[in-house]
Amino acid sequence: DQYAGDFVDPIGHHYVDGICQHCETAQNEMGDVNGDGSVDTTDAKLIMQCDLGMIGEEGLAYSAADVNGDGRVDTTDAKLIMQKDLGVISQFP
């Protein structure tokens, strides 16, 4: 048995200045994989652990992890995050 009444279509996310206008949550900055407001080596470590299958994607802002925009999240993204954290680069490609 199923109940199909009172269905409401989901609202898409629309961000203005990093804030979702519908749910009032901040959009993660590119590279901030753990959502702590900082792009650092912890984010790079999480990407490497996920890439190696040591951890799953659950709880990670995986959409913020593809910092080079190639459609994959892998050690190349982790390397770029580490470079930004160390000041070697100022922004992602």
C-alpha cells in the first residue's frame, strides 16, 4: 500500500552570494569538501581517502571537490587543494 496524496514538487537550489534562497544554507566553497568553511589539507586527505575506497562519499560536499572541473574527483583535485592551502596557487584552474 502507498499514499500518494499531498505531493509537493521539490524546490531547486538558487544561490545568491553563497546563500541558498530557499533553504538559507551556505554553498560550500570550491575545495571545502568537509564543509567546515576552510579549504585545507584535511579536504585533500578526504578526497584521497575516498579515491582509494577507504571512505565513502557520505557526508562529503562532493560537488565542491572537483576543483579542476574535469568531471572527476581524484588525487589531481587533492593536489590542487594542497597547493592552494600552501599558497602555491591562489585560485583553482
